[in-house]
Amino acid sequence: MCTHHHNKNYTRRDFLTKTSLGMGALSMASMLDPMGLFAKENKLQPAPLLNGGIKGIPHFPPRVKRVIYLFQSGAPSQLDLFDYKPLLNKMNGQDLPESIRGGQRLTGMTSGQASFPLAGTLFNFKQHGDSGAWMSDLMPYTSKVVDELCFIKSMYTEAINHDPAITFLQTGSQIPGRPSIGSWVSYGLGTDNKNLPEFVVLVTKGKTGGQPLYARLWGNGFLPSQHQGVQFRSGKDPVLYLTNPPGVDGILRRDQLDHLQQLEKLNHQDIGDPEILARMAQYEMAYRMQTSVPEIMDTSKEPEYIYDMYGEDSKKPGTFAANCLLARRMAEKDVKFIQLYHQGWDQHGNLPNAIKVQCKDTDQATAALITDLKQRGMLEDTLVIWGGEFGRTNYSQGQLTPDNFGRDHHPKCFTIFMAGAGIKKGITLGATDDFGYNVVQRPVHVHDFQATLMHLLGVNHEKLTFKFQGRRFRLTDVHGEVIKEILA
């Protein structure tokens, strides 16, 4: 029916009845967000540039052009990998002194234990490289590149359980709903490659470890939806719903998008909803990705020595090694933020055996990625980050035996390392006590880490904000200091 043929014979009672809910909604909207009531008049957010970034950003010359974040979900044990504690080994089996624990918060998994037997590592530690960094024999490949690394051994967080801790590290808040780091980077800085997303996510296939990963960890939160991370999968369709259905070719798809864009422009002129533009940007990106994604996912032309460098798993799509190789290829195409997730580090029991498997999956590929970037001259403007959401306890969860134990969650100290652009090489920042339980030198909060990451990208973390529900939000909330000691 033609929209012009409508009934104009409304009584006063009809008008009040049909509009009562609408008038109430308008009143409520005006109280909750008066500036957002009429989208066409909302000029609170900075206007985006053609590349998708925001005018005036970067705030200063960036040291980093792109980031590859190797997130180790489940929390690797720093005491068995990086943080060497001879006293802990010496006092193995003795109870953790109350003066060291100091009544700190425990998880429900160990709070009921009658004792807290100290668990020294079963693995050998040595110093490596000119820097003399301590590493366990679980990571022989990474040990060879320690002079490229910057260790922070004094990281701490506020969250004691996995989901809030990962959410906090990835979004700046323990409460779900905030934009992820990659989304903030995409929103502020835009793209250097029009044919691939600014923010790509790769998840190791087949790894669970009991702790699920949620898409909101790479979500856009309240930022425009084109800034959410795009997950690339192994298999026939790396990006879901990207291929054309049967009977639709590229020409027909282009014609469809052109007509749809004309309609959406009219729609946006009418109501001013920015999500209309975001949706169209995603449609256009998907169209370009139909060509670019198959090209970048095809590693068959990589020389054999590259596969040897990354390890035999690099030929198996979906493995951590294969994803590291893909990350390098994406970095070459100027994808700005590449996030890898590798699960399985949550070792409450059987840690000695389980951690060997994790290191075998990740050690060689991590070192290869750093080496590969360096030999291509890309480590000069690429930042590589490795770490989990918190640390592990120095005492055993449950029974301690000579060759087996587990470690509980420990938010008060953990270790990460970084390599590449803007970071000092071959240094260690911060330290924990002789028991590996408390930070005693240069504490580094999660928000400090996030502020430093943004600083390296040329962004003042206090100035990249987005107004939502009457408040200006930022990645670091109202906290965060740049870690100047590690800046090159």
C-alpha cells in the first residue's frame, strides 16, 4: 500500500492513545541522553577521517606502526618460565609464611586449604644472551632471542578469576561491554590497508583448557561497529559469510552494494544514525576482502626455510605456529592490530606435564615471529607482546608430590615480555620477592601497560575518549601511567 494513502481522520483520543508510549520514550530519552535524542544534532564525537581515524590523532609521532599481541589465555606460570626463585626451590614443601601472604585474597579453590606448601619449579633455569636474562629450559627457542626482549616481571592486576581478568586486560574494565584495545586503536588511528580490517583476531584451533574465549574480548563495545575485531578462522571460509551465495557473482554483488549505499545514504540523511555508515563501511570492506583474504591466507608460496623456522605445526592451519606465520603476513600488509589467542595455560593440576605441551606449541613460533620480523626489517616498527591475564601461586593447589603439583591464580604479580618498536632491548623491569609472591620493585598495573601501548602508537591515552551515556570513556578509565623506563 502506498505510504501516502493514510487515514487523516484521527480524533484527539486516537492521537493520545497511539502516541502515549512514544511520548514517554521521548521523555525518557531526553532525561537519559538529551544530546543523543536527535542523532543529526549530535556533534559530541570527533569527525572521522577518510582512513577511519580521528582528526588530530596520532597526538605525537608514533614509534609503533602495528602491534602483534600473543595472548596466552589461562595465565602461564611465571615461576616455571621466567621468574627464577632459588629460595622457593630450597623451601619446597614448607608452608608459605603468613608474613609473605599477608592475608591476601585467595580463590575459592584454595581458600579452604589447611596449608599452603611452597612449590619450587621442576625445571632448570639458566641465564641467556648478553642481557643475562633468566629463562627455564621449557623455552629453548625464546631463550635465543632474549636480547630482543623487554621483560616486565612486576605486572599486577585487580582480578583474581579468568573472565574478569582477561576482560580487564583486553578492555580496561572487569565488566563486559567496553571496547577492546584493538577497537580503540582502530577507532583512533584508522587503517593503512583499505582491503583488510584494521583489527584481526586469530584463535588457536582445538585449544580450550577449560576457559572459554568470548567474542566480546575483541568487540567494539560502544564504539561504531566497524571497529570490532574480525576473526580469521582456519578452513574453507576464513571469514564467515564472506563468500557470495550460488548464482551471485562479483558484478552483481557490486551492483547490489551500489544501490544499497544510495538507499542507506538517504536513510542516514533522514535519521542520522552513525551505525548506518558503520554498516555500509563493513559491507564495502567485506566486498574487498573477498579478494584480499584468500590471498593472505594462502601460505603455500612461503619458502621451506620459513616453515622450518616456525616449526612443523606452521603447515597445519589453525595452530599457534600457523597463526604466527599469518600474523607476519598480515603485518606485511599493514594490518594495524593483530591479536592471537592461545588457550590452555590454566594449570591447577598436572602443571609439570601440561606446561610442557603449552611451551612446545608456542615457544618456537614465538621466537620465529620475532626473528622473521627482524630479518625483514619490520621489527623496527612492529611491537610484539607475549603474556597472560595474571600469574600463578608459589604454593601448590592441593597435594604437592615430588613430580606433580598445580598452581592457583595469583593476581599480585606476573610476567610479560615485549619486543620491537619503541622498546628497550635486553632489559628486565621490576622484581618480586624471594618467594615470587609480591612485587618489591617497580609495580606495573594493567592500566600502565595499556597506557604505554597507546603511547607507542602515538596516542595520549587520556585524550582518546568516546562519550557514551553521558560520560567520556577511555581504555584506561581514569588511571594509567606510561612506563617510561622501557621506552627506547
